[in-house]
Amino acid sequence: MSKKHKTQDIEDQQVDGFENETVEVDEQEVIEETVEEKLEGELKQEKEKFLRLFAEFENYKKRTSRERIELFSTASEDVMKTMLPVLDDFERALSHIEEDKEAEELRKGVLLIYQKLVNTLEQKGLKVIKVEKGEAFNADNHEAITQIPAPTDDLKGKIIDIIEKGYKLGDKVIRFPKVVIGQ
């Protein structure tokens, strides 16, 4: 081969080699971009998982906190329910003792014990549900024991007598007031 042809071949090889390098660089850039996009996608998915898990955990904390507060507020419900008949007996005893004029000292002692019991139960969250005679009967708020003929027309469908008081523990009704209504 002549010198001119060798030079041309060398130049062609150099050009071809340069083009090959460019192609290789482009392929590497495409591969790097693909890997980078894939990693960004995975990172985005992991962030979404983390955010969902974090939100779920926050909801769990709020729910358990609410349940715990509710548990504390109604934990003594069974005890209160068992104490209500004792409270009723005290009220009956006080009404009978008031009729007996000779038992003044006995009435004072029973009244003192009754007041202590009521104060203690009120401190633990027990509240009396206020019911008045002549108030309109509401099945959502009262328990009707019986119906009797109304003494007057304006007492029809209204409370004539209160048999037992109703009580709430916090906002929950633990015993509805038992009433007699006019018919």
C-alpha cells in the first residue's frame, strides 16, 4: 500500500474509533438516565409507603388515645350501676324517717351518710338526670313503667310521677328515669 492509503486508513480508524466512543458514551448516558429514573421511581414509592405508614400510625395513636380516655371515663360504670340501688334505698329511708318525728337524730345520721355517698359518686362523674312532674314524656330520655288515666287533660302524655331517678356517668346514660305517664 502506498503511504497515502495508509494515512487514509489511519484517519478512518481514528474517525471510526471516535464515533464508537461517542456511541458508547451515549449508551452509558442512556443507561445512567434509566437507572436514575428507576431509582427515583423507587424512592418515590418508598416515600409514599412511609407517608401512608406514618399516617396510619398517627391514626392508631389517636384512636387508642380516644379509647383510653373513654375507658377511664366509663371504667367505674359497673360499680356505679351496683351502687344505684343503695342510693335508692337511702332516699326511701330518708323519706320514711322524715315522717317519723321522734327519729330526728337518726334522720340526721342517715342524711349525713347519704350526702357523703352522693358527693363521692358525683366526684366520680355520676350525675342525676333532671326530670320534673308535668314534663312531656320522651321515649328517648325516659322509661315508662306504666300509664294511668291523667287527672287532667293537660297531663295526657306527660309525666305524672317519678318512680326512680335516672343517672348519667359522664355523657353516657347508665339508668333512664322510670316514670308514670298520663293517658
